[in-house]
Amino acid sequence: SAAPQQKFATAMLEVYDNLERAVDNVPSGAADSDPLLKTFIEGVVLTENVMLNVLQSQGVKKYDAMGEKFDPNLHAALFEVPVTDGESGIVQQVIKKGFSYNERVIRPAQVGVSRKD
């Protein structure tokens, strides 16, 4: 049955999110002057990539929502972003990436969507 595999994959997404958050929260340029921090970040990125490859080998795929038209089947809108140029309903910011398992969304991308003012 696919249900236990899907449940496990969904649980592992939290681990992936934490690895990604760890890398994203390092101030820009901080690793350039600190070789230990640079090595640590490289290790976290490598772990994140290996985990993503393992998930993909089991049918889990990450999708990037940035710049896409909002689709409630793929995206969960958390907030609106006022824009003067462009159209309403376009993903402007991704808080958490979306994932599918065997072509079925197991976690919609958590996003901010444009609202034309």
C-alpha cells in the first residue's frame, strides 16, 4: 500500500525544510570569512541534496511555485503581496516548497500571491 510510504515521505519533508532553513538563515557572505562555517554549510547542503535524491527515487517530487499563476490544487496562499505592475494571482514568494508523491500533491507550496493595487 502507498499510504504508509506517503505518510513517511510527508513526515520527512519537515526534515528537508529544516535543512533548507538552516542554510537560508546563514547571513549572506558569512561563510566567506569563516572556513568552518563554510564547510558546515556545504555539509548541510550535501545532506539536503542527498535527502532530496532519495525522496525523488521513491516517487516524491519537489515543485517550484515562484512566478506561477496561483492554483489552489498546488498552492496554499498565506498572504497577499500588493503590486503595482503585473497581474493579481501570481506567486511572489515561496515560504515552503510544494511536493507531490506519484503525481499527487502531498504538500501544497506555501506562498504569497500578488494583489494588484
